[in-house]
Amino acid sequence: MKLLLSKKKERFLFHPSLTKLITHKLNYVYNIVGVNYLLIILSLIFTAFFSNLNGQTSKTVKKVVHSFQIPEDYLREPENIPSFWITTVDEVTKFLKNNVYKGQVEIIGKSAGGNPIHAVFYGKPRQGKGTTTFSGSLGFGNVGAYRGPDHKKTVYMGMSAVHGGEFEGIVGTVNLISVIETGKDLRGKEWPEITAIVAKLDRIILIPIVNPDGRARIPLRMEAYRDTDFTVAEFLNTGGKPNGTITGWPQIKEFIPTDFTRPGFPGGYPNDAGVNLQHDNFLGKRQPETQALFNLTERERPDLIINMHTGSVYMLMDHPLGEPALHPAFDTLFKYVHTGLALNGLQYTKDPKIEGDPARASTGVYNLDGALNFNCGALSVVVESPSHGFSGKNEAGEPALQTPDMLLDAQLICHQEAMRFLVETGGRSVWTPGRKR
Ligand SMILES: [Zn+2]
């Protein structure tokens, strides 16, 4: 039996190094043969024209054609996908276009594959500039010298889908935007505490999909739930062989950039240049997505960045490898968020003393969050969500089922408590203004 489906999509691509709009075509051909699902991305070959001061020149940019193989069953979706479950690049773009009125939508950069990265902004940005670099302000002993005259204003940033196969954070960010815009999430549930806290923050920046290339590589709105079997979720994230075996975590990190010519599927971790943005070459040649985050955070100088991922049994915040001076602020943040989650039945126990203990957090390696910390002084933390595709096991060895509703609640409670922490503790300039010399 052979079934051939094809979907053509045409769009405009603006490459920063070019001066003219150029068009290219993306064709996805879904070729189902037996158990193998062949996803071919074709015709990424286009001619780009650009000019320089000496006159017109032209250059042909050739992108490689990749074919990815995913077992057919791995691309099964649930029969009923909840209406609040907005996760694809197209769905998110449409949602932002139709639902953002109080905020401003801005394209903060383009991915390696040419996809726009959207951010939504609320409130007023910091006014004025500092007089020194962030490093200089630490040496001087006052971060206000970097953060500028209104350095005490509070700026919150939330971002999701640095890894394209981790959909929960996208759902959370989109629904948080809905709450800020209307007071309700996309289920119609009201969040009066979020509304009250948002009013006390000076600035909020939300990025639903940091890695649109990785997200677009996975042709699914929602994964089917597979009890405690994580094979499919892991395959979609970290990639694997044509027979469906997974590359796995952390093995996926041994090769950056990923070789897209290898048979099978590279997963949703990397951008179209094959780079896992959480582990970019931060001090060297950065990927365009990372550069967009660096530019944005330098411009906005956020106090707190919540970097939403998927990969825990119950929602869990990681301790970033960054400035030691921020450790006490992290511990307080951890208490706020995990107390909120425990009291709402979204942790192992309902005991805030147990769940809110920051000693539970493991310290990450040098990665995007440490890099953002050193770029702009923000406390930047990874939060790992459970997956909608499978259940982890609790301490009794039983499946810790998190329904899509619970996953969304956890996302919104995390943002709510993280924002409350920022409002009540006053931000970077209060947490650790600097060491006087
Ligand atoms: Zn991740």
C-alpha cells in the first residue's frame, strides 16, 4: 500500500545579509510506505540577489535537500486535541495576529532556516541607557550603572520552545498571553492573580517559539499519549534511526551541529543549521536565534527569564550555572514556584516544605541561561515540564499522569509565581546590586 500526500507552502524570506525580499518554496511530501514515514523537505534552492556599494552582484544560495524518516505510528495524533492546545508555528503566528491588542508583536530575528521569531511586549521598556557594560558594572560594584537610570523597574521575560519538540511551554506562553489580553486562558478560566501581578510589573516580554525551525520539523500538533513509554516523545525530541530507535538524551549533545544527512530523523532540538540553541557557541559565532536573544536582552535588560522546557516527572526548575551572587534569589524563586505548584496538586506531594526546598534543584551546565545571565545580568532559569506524550513515574513507581489541563495549569502557575516573586522581591537591582570595592 502506498499513499502519497503533498502540501505546498510558499512564503517570503528575508535574510539579514540581503537587501531584497526573496522567495523560496518549502514542499513537504509525506510518503507513507509500510511503517516508514518519509518527510522530505525539498527545493530549498533559491537565487538571492544583493547589492553592495560598488554595484550589483548576485549569489546563488543552495540549501541541501533533506529527507527524514519517521515511523508512521510516531506521527499519530490524539482524536480530540483541546482548543487551548496551540503549538505549531502557523497556529502561534495566527494567534498572535488575531489576539494581541494590549501588547506589541515584534519579530526579534530570523532563524537559521529563515523563520521569523515573534515576541510580544507589554508595558514600557527601560528608558535611558547605562554608562558601562554589564561586566563593568560588576567591577564597579553597582549593576545600575549597566541597567540605566530606571534600573529598579521590573522586567519579566518568558520564552519557550528553544527545543522544537517541547510543546508544553508553547501552550503555556500562548495561554499566558491570552490571560494578559483578556483575563482568561483559552479554556475560559480566569486568572485574577496573574492579572493583578501583571499590573505591578513594568515590562513583560514573551517569546512562544524561540526555535521555529525545530518546531516546524515535527509535523504534529499534539503527540498521542503513550502511558509510560517515552520512546516516541524522545524520538521526536532527540531524533533517531529509521527503525524508530532513539538517539536519546544526552547522546544528542555529542554532535553539534547535527548531521542532517544521516538516515532517520534529527529531532526537534536543533535549528536548521543543526545547532541545539541551548548549547550554542555563545562566545564564538552565534546562531541567529541566540543572537536575537542576546540583542533583545541587552536592549531590555530583564531581571528574570523563565526558559520553558519539557523533561521532568513533575514540573521542576533547574539551578542555572551563572553568577554565584544570584543563588539566594534563585532559592527564593524556587520556593515561590514550587510552593504554588505543590498547593495546586502539581508536585509529588502537596507539602510546600518538601517541594519548595531549593536543594531539590540540580545545577545545570554552562548553557544558554548562564550565557544570558552574563550577557545582561538577568537570573535566567530552565523550567522542565512533564510531557503530554507520556507519564513519568512517581516515587512509588506509578505513572504520574498529567493531563493537558494539568500541564497548562502548571505552566500558568509557574509564570504567576515567578512574576509574583519578581514584584515582591524587587528585581536584580535589589537582589544583588553589586559588590562594593
Ligand atoms: Zn529542552
